[in-house]
Amino acid sequence: MADWLGLTGKTIIVTGGSSGIGDAIVRALIANGATVVNGDLKAGTYRHERLHFVETDVSQAEAVEHLAATAEAINGEIWGVVNNAGINLPRLLVDAQAPHGKFELSDAVFTKIFDVNVRSVFLVTQAAVRRMLNQGHGVIVNMSSEAGLEGSVGQSVYSASKGAINGFTRSWAKELGKQNIRVVGVAPGIMEATGLRTQSYEDALAYTRGITVETLRKGYSSTSTTPMGRSGKLSEVADLVNYFLSDRASYITGVTTNVAGGKSRG
């Protein structure tokens, strides 16, 4: 069915849309006819006439307001927002081998993760919802993580930040439902490589888990806790996000959906 999602002509903000899951979401939205405003620090490699890049530090209120105003000016409204921007800096709460070392959690690391992963979601959503209230409709999609639902060794602050996002999703859905604004979450599990999986990230995560980087990488393809026996595809996350942004999901709000192939704790 042509235009089954009905996103043609709709303006949608995607934060962190230049790489990884964000890039996959942007490409899928463009393919479904939407106009996308990508708020990121650097432009991605993908180009399209309906893709607009706005250099944005999503942890700064003035920059976020400029992003929202730019999106609204395109066709007079903001249909939806995908709060995708995020960072992950693996650290131990206490490093018994190297107290106060580079892989032990510090106030600076804590603040940076929460500024990008949590404060940005508050700022972007608030700026968009001020406009959505005048429109009488809107959709917010908050990108969470399986780590926010289950916890993760070496990623306690990242997990906590995503747990906070889940709280935003549930609470804002209750606040905004009567204004016809939906708020939903998407929590990917082990996915194919994204921009988060850098050498420095792998070095840090392997250290916090007491394993080598090689052992860590073997775990990406482990199927022991994933019934579907594989890592997820970025496109599979993007497809769900597109669905949630559409009116096909018009009675879905206040929930965070795990996209993890049935992965569990054991």
C-alpha cells in the first residue's frame, strides 16, 4: 500500500541523526516521504533535498530552541521528534586495581553522560511540545536501551541515563495524552556496529569487564541469550521508530519497546 505510514510531508526532528541508529532512522523517514531535521554536532554523509542539517549541541537550551524553530519554519509544524542523541563512556564505580584511574567513574564523566543522554531529551522535548500543544498533535520517540531495562556491567551511568529516559516516557505520556501527544520509547539490544562502538569505547568496556577486546567482540555475535540467534539490524530499529511516528500507532503511548530478538538475562 503506497504511503501506508502517512508520513509524506511531515516534518520530524531527529537528534544525533548523522551516524549509527540515528542515520538509519533518518534514511527510513526520508524513504517514507518525511522531511527530516537532523540536530547533531556534525553532518552525516547522507544527503537528500528533504534532509536539513542543523548544527546542534543538544545539551544547550539556546541551540535546541534554534533547532525546533528551524524545523517548525519548514511547513509550520513539528509532527514528531526522535530523541536519539547519546553517548556511552564505560566506567567502573570503583576500580580496585587502579583507584581514581581513567576507567573509574568521575563526576565529569557522570555529568557529560547525563547532559547528552538526559538533559538533551528534556530540552528537545520541551521545545517541541510547546509547539505541538498549539498544533493539537505530536509524537515523541525516546531512544532507550536494553541496558536501561536490565543494567550492564561497566555501564552503570549509561544504564541509569536510559532508565531516566524510560521514566520520561511514562510520565510525559500521562501528562500529554489529553493533548493528543504520544510519547513512546524504543530500547535496542545488541545491534550491528554503530558509532558508539569505537576503539576507545571497546577498550573501556573490555577493561571494566575484565576481558580482552577480542573476547568482547566475540560476544557481539553470541547467541546464548538471544533466541533469534543474531544481532539486530539498524533498519529493524528504524522501521519501528517510523511506525511509532505514524498514525498507525495512534493508540500506543507510555511504553518502551525492547528490540532485542528476545534477549534476556540468562
